Amino acid sequence: MRVWRVHRYGAPSEALELDDVADPVPGPGALAVRVHAAALNLNDTDMCRGRYPTINPPLPFPLGMEVVGVVDAAGPGLEKWVGRRVVAVPQGGHGGYADRALVPVDMSFDAPASLADEQAAAFLIPFHTAHLALHRRGRLQAGETLVVHSGAGGVGSAAVQLGVAAGARVIATAGGPEKIAFCKELGAEIVVDYGVESFVDVVLDATGGRGADLICDLVGGDVATRSFACTAREGRYLIAGFSGGSELGETGIAPRPIAWGNFDVIGVMMSWRTEDASPPMRRAGFNSFPRSVGEEIHEDLLALLDAGRIRPIVGRVVEFEGIPAALEDLESRRTLGKTVARVAVSS
């Protein structure tokens, strides 16, 4: 089968090579999926450059962390999954840019029947992450003010829609007129062009100086410390992503402004596991939610989807051979919503 693999660290067009390898064979707890489409993620570009600490496999390794396709083989006891169309995160968080991918059953869910493959590929990570962030971790309530940083991205566009669906007043940040208009189309009441104006001033003015009840930060870096200045007393600041660059997740946050502000700082990581993390993973700080939470979130999202209150945003569809160039466009912020690659399934 064909697979895009990282052979050296660098820009995607330099790092990736299209290889021909043996089909994967699922072991315990795993499924083999014939991939129909794969969504592109900024984490993939960080893996290409060797700067993504969460997932750092030895070279060469297959890339791609979000797929839709049909299960054509399953590990022991999982035969009921064969023939089902699923959305899934590949094993180890990489390996989706391929004709077939191994996926853990814990990170596999029935694909929404109403969505075509390209839209379904853009559903799992954005909406599961945003729902976990806003509801389970952020406790968002109707009538509250929600700020979504990077509102025009994959997870950001999902968070804006979920905030609107929850009855919140949504303020989004984005860069440039096209992305500003896009966030307004999704339902954001106010959209701040972060390259032109201060989101701190806009949020404080819009809330009469009180600040936002919930801030969903998908950027990191100094966006975090600036957000502290416009978080309401007893509000919640969510650390939910690092679209400003993976390295921004490694920089420290000064605790004194948090103490001054009397607000909560909340971490978010979307990863579902039937079993608790192994002792080494726990000592490294990983503490995933159980699969049952993912199933509850998926059910709620399907209901919102069927009601027409949310929709995956696919800004661009590319062919399988165009993945390296499309990743570089994503890295350069030349995209809206999710970019999805069609995968020409081999016979």
C-alpha cells in the first residue's frame, strides 16, 4: 500500500516520501481501516519538523492523525467492527496518510451517516476536542461570554459553533478580513482581527469591564498571558491547543497574574482510553478520559449534527499526492476550517 512517511525532519515537502509498504495487520484492541479521506492537522507539520513532544516516533514514520474509512480487518474479539465506516485517530496518533491505517478501537467511532467522507474526516478531532473543552472541562452555560482564539481553524470553528449552540455569547479572534467574515458566518457575535486590534480591549469593552466567563485558547504563547487580563473573576481559561506553534506549549505561564485574577486555568487533552494510562504515562503527566466519555460526547454531537446546529467546516479538498504542499499551506495559515485529502483506495 502507499503511505506518506517522514524520512528526515524539515518542511513537509522535504520530509515526506511516498513509500510502498505492507498492509497493516491489526492486533489486540486495533482495527485496520481502508482509508477514504484524511484530515490535515498542524500537529502533522510539527511532527515533520521533529518538534512535537507528544508524538515523536523514530524515523521513518507514517504521518496523518485523522481518518475516515471502512474497517476491513479487526483484532481478536472486535469482529463486529468489520464493514463499519468509522472516523478515527490512527494508532500512536500517526499513520493516516495511507491506503490503510491501523486505529485503536478506543479512538474509533461510527462516522456520521449524514456526512460525506470529506466532511466526516473533519469531524472527530475538531468537535470531540471542542466539546470536551467547552462542556466537560469549561462548564459553559447559556448566557455566558465565550472567547475562542483561532476561531477560523478546525477546532476553533467547531468551538464557535458549539458555543452558539449552547446559547453563549461568542467572541472569536482571527486574522484578516476573510477569516473575520468566516467566524461571523459561524455565529460569532464579535470577531477581533488580532493583527489590527487588541482582543483584551474588545473583550473588556464588550463585557463592561467584567471579562469573559470562558476563554478557549487554541494558540498559546503570549495569547495566554494577554487572555488573563480579560478573564472574568471566577472565570475559566482553557488551554486547548497550540496553533501558534507546538513549542508554545513548552513555555511557562507566570502564576502571579492568575492569582491576581481569581480565575481557573484548565487543561484539555482529547484522548479516549478504555484502560487507565500505564504507570510510565501517568508519571509523564498523561491522564486521559475513559472511552465512555468519548461515547457520550459523540452521541451529543450526532444529535447536534442531525438538528443542523453544527457542521464540519472543510475549507479545501486535495488529492492524496498533494498532501505535502497542502500541509505547508496549513502551516502558513493560508487555510480556513479543515483541509482534507482524498485517498484513492488501492484494490
